[in-house]
Amino acid sequence: MVENLNSDNTLRPLRILVVDDSRSDLILMGRILCNFNCEYDFSKSGVESLEKLESDEFNLMLTDCQMPLMDGHTAVNRIRESGRCRKSGN
């Protein structure tokens, strides 16, 4: 989990991982996210997203559901099983 406060108690930008096998969808998400105060990275598959989560931390993951190798549902379930996911809300 990424801590959201800087040392001077200002908010850090959200870190978002976007997972999609469609290059055009990744480009679209990049154009949308660049309008917000956030940092983002891309993965092309569920497998790649799990690898990125091993070496980096994100506040949010936006994922496609249908992808080759590993779909979004399987990737999210593996993240939950690993204990790296913190649920928010009720």
C-alpha cells in the first residue's frame, strides 16, 4: 500500500496501474489520466501486472477483464490471495 502523504503532510498523487492488452485502450487511458494529478503505468496482461506489483506499489489498478495469458478476474483474485490488496469501503 502506498502512503498518500508526503513528509510535509501534502497529498501525494495517486499511483495507478492500467492493465489492458489493447494498445488503443492504453493510449486512451493515458490521455484521460494525464488530465489528473496522478502517476500511472501500463501492463499488457494480468501476468505482467503481477510482476509490476512485485516491484512497485500502486493505489489503484484498472484492468480489462478479457486478456490472453491471464484475465483481469484471475489477476485480481491472485492479488487478493497474496494479501497485497486492502479493501476500502464497507
